[in-house]
Amino acid sequence: MCGIIGYFGKKSAQNILLDGLKRMEYRGYDSAGIACQNDNSICLVKKSGKIKDLRNEIDKSSSEFFKNAVYGIGHTRWATHGSPTDKNAHPHLDNSGNFALVHNGIIENYKEIKTFLSQKNIKCVSDTDSEVLVQLIAYCFDGNLEEAVSKALKKVVGAYGILVISNLDPNKIVAARCGSPIVVGMGNSETIIASDPSAIRPYTRDVIYLEDFDLAVISDNNVCMLDIQHTPVNREITLMDWEELSAEKGSFQHFMLKEIYEQPSAIKNTIRGRLDFNAGTAVLSGLDFDSSDLTSIKRILIVGCGTSMHAGMVGEYAFEELSGIPVKVEQAAEFRYRNPIINKNDLVIAISQSGETADTLAAVKEAKKKGVTVVGICNVVSSAIARETGRGVYLHAGPEIGVASTKAFTCQVAVLLMMALKIGRSKRYPLYEGEQLAKWINNIPLLAEEILDQNDQIKKIAKKIYKQEHAFFIGRGFLYPVALEGALKLKEISYIHAEGYHASELKHGPIALLEKNTPVIALLNDIPGKDKTYGNAEECKARGASVIAIATKGNEQIADEFSDKIIVPKCPSMIATIPTTIALQLLSYHVAVLRGCDVDQPRNLAKSVTVE
């Protein structure tokens, strides 16, 4: 979750570290800090709050030390162990002040290590699990920094991405990873190390992705790759494929709004070249399936967390409808702990925007251990899940900076629809219907644009409900996961307590929570069961709720029964999930802005959940 960065080169390290932290701030923004090395000494500044607070603290110090330093490390924190205070902010120093460390992950056995250190009269001053690492590295040091890091990490249980510097072995940065991402950018006479490619992108596109138990020793424009046993390893230099401009906010007030409006082009990139209209199927080369592979699939398991899990639920409906294959969606965090029953003819699909989600990655490893085929759906090229699965589909949605996912979700759904079409055509789905569905998938960007054209109307509705503290979202069939996603988006960025329900479940308890003017967003699209959902919405209205109707174009008479409505284009049920979701994204966005919330960086959240 946290963002870490290191720089070694000829420029002022301070500026590059701060710029990189700002680009990664969506990973965590409870506190931040940098440590630079110059003249065989370490200078450190850290501060609770956001990067702007750290900049102010550095400006107040007016230190020439930072301006002249050409290498150092930095950190932006999402708090796990220890509250977000100055004391608990990274980087952490050892007691001698000779070693500095930044860490992303969780050290599960930190209490045992802390007890060991205490027995050696080494006291920790913070409440974090991370500090024990720098104290342990200092204890293990015998003249060589990377050897000390290796010795210390052999005693560690848990996940880590770390950067370490020491004035006792200067002019180098040691990076190491296990479970938490580390990317090394190979620039022109400079090296940038980070937990996220976004911090590297302005300086180079040539990167090395560290594998678990890798160490990288960076010094004088040289990168030496080792494993934890100090054996040299080879890691390929790869090319990042995202353009720098796509990670900038431009004229939009927030990244989230920009990313909502990017969805027509993002979805177009996702589906480009992947539809065969003549054969009525999808061409997904990353899956590497032949016809016998497809016909052998007897069950599909989909794993994901949060928004990705909701996308998987849409996929569940699509796979079952098109192929007749039974599908189960699993919360990734529970998958490996309940010893899931997996058969050799199962297909496991792991969904993660970042490709680094710790729980989903653990589920992938569990499935592989059981010998089943696993594919990934990720947005970030060469991410951990993409590398671990070895096959899958990239979204090609471009960077998503807003913490609340928008375009990643709709692109995930588009990929799942194409996968369902491909597998369905290998099973039972007729050619003619396949041709028609391929055309509908290809038309999704235009449907998305129709929703974006209603932004002003949706903003007017937001003005009517933004002062409420509770909201319900109800839907059926393909729109049930959309109701869940709509509720999640509203609670993520506006802090309104929102819940999504299958419409029929209201009468089984939740309707007791309805109060006068409680917003109920009813997904009344023209799909099977819409009349029942309409009846459920009327029940809410009769009890004083403020019903906002989402209705299909051409069926406005249903929506006319309610004071507020959003009209979505007429299209098949599975296709309707995307424009309907975009409408709910816009509604949540405008509510959050009206409430004065930090839309791009909601409290307590981080973009990429790399700890379990």
C-alpha cells in the first residue's frame, strides 16, 4: 500500500524523491518522509500528513544538505502498525543513526524480532513493525550493507519491499522485495527505484521488475541483481508502455472525474483487435487456449477483492449465460484459508487492477499449488499477478490514479464479457448470437458517451441527496453486482453509509432501516425481473424514501413514477452493466464534491492493497 522511492544519480535527490512521492501518494497519505545521504552522513525529515506537509517541513529547514545530496530514499505511508504520527513515519533510522530504511508491507513476526533486539539492548522508538528491520540490519552489519540486508531478511516472516542506505557503507542503495512490488528504472546516468512505475515514468521507460527474494544493489549508475543467498540473478530490462500525459490531471478538477470521462477511450483500447465479428467470438491471445483447453473447462472460479470482485460477479452471470459452465466468485482473502475444493478441469480467473493485490496474489499461488489453470486480468503490465499466472488479459486502460476505481472496473467487465463470449462459442453459444454480442461489445464506448452526456442532469440529482447519511442501491440479475459497486463507490468517496442489495432482499430485513428521504437508487433497466424491481422501488417510495430511478431509454414510463431519473441506452442486460455503472460513478462523484470530500484520496484508503 505504501509508496517507496529511491534515487541515485547526478541531480538533486530531494526534488526527485518528492516528485515521486507525490505521484505515488494515492498508495497512502498518512505521513511521508525522505532521507538523503551526503558527505557520509544521513539527514532525515518526516512528517505526518500529506506530501505538501512534508514539503513545507523541508522548506522550513532550508537545508543545503538536501539540495546537494544526489541519492536518498523516500516514503508515503498508509498506516498499519502504529498511528499516523511523526514518530511512526518513514524513513526509520537505527539507534546509531547510521542506517535508514523505508518499507512497504507487513512484518508478521515483528514482535519476536523486537524481543530478540531487546535482549541485545536494542530499543525501538516507534510503534511500527517496520522499524525492527532497520534495527536488525544494523545489528547484522559487518562492513557490507547488502550482506547485512540478506542476513536480516532471512529472519523475517511477512511481506516487504524495502530500500536501505547506510553511511557506514555509502554510495549505494539496497532494494529487496518479497510480496511487495519493487521496480528499478534505468535512466541516463541515474537510477530510480520505486514501488510503482508512476514514480519512474518521467525519467525512463526502461525498468527491471524485482522478483520475490531479489536484492538490487544500486551504485554509481550500476545495478547488481542478487537473490537473498547472494547468488547473482538475471532480470530482463522491459519497456513501460504508458504515456506520461495519461497520468496527468489536465483540465479536470480531480483524477477520478478525468478517469470517468476516459472510459470510452479506455474501453476502446481494451477491446481493440480482440473481437472477431465473422466468427462471433473474441481473440484473446494472452490466454493461450486452444479449442481442447476451452472444451475441457468444467467450472470457473473467479477471485478478487472490492471493485474487482464486483466485476467478477458480472462475469459470473455472463459465463453461465453464454457457456452453461457453473461459476463461483470468491473473496480472494478467504480463498486460500478455507482450503477450497479445486478440480483439474477448473479455471481460476484472478482479477486485480494493480496486479499486486496481496490477497488476490495469495489466491493465485494457492490455486497454482493445487495444479489448476490460472489466468489473470490486470491493468499493470508485468505486475506480480501477471508474472505469476503467465497467461491472462491486460486491460490497457492506462494509469488509474484516483483511489476509487472507475475505468478499471468497466474495462474488467469488458474483458470478462469477451472471455465469456470466447468460452461460450466453444461450448454452446450460437454463431449468430455471438456475432450480435461482438457488435454490442464493440459499441460499448458509444454507450458510455451517452451517459457522460447526462453529467449535468446527474449533478442536479446529487444536489438533492448529498446531505443524507444513508443510501440504498437495489438491482437484480446482471445489475445486482452493479448495485454493490454503486454503493461501494458512494461510501468510498463521500463517506455516506451506502449498501447494495438484491432488490428482493429488501423485505428480508434491510427495509427496516428506511427513513423519510433516504435515497434509494433503483436499477430499473429493461432486464428480466425489472417489474419486480419496480415493485420493490414502489415499496420504498411508500415508506417515504427518495427513489432515484435508473431506466432504459424507451421505457421512461417506469421512471416517470419517481421524481428523479437517469436514462441509460437500450442494450442487452450484460452490456447495460457498463453504462449503468458509469451513471452511478458520476452520481457518487458529484455527491462527494458537494460534501467537500477529498475525492482522489479518500480517508483511510489506498489504491493498491499490497498487504493482507
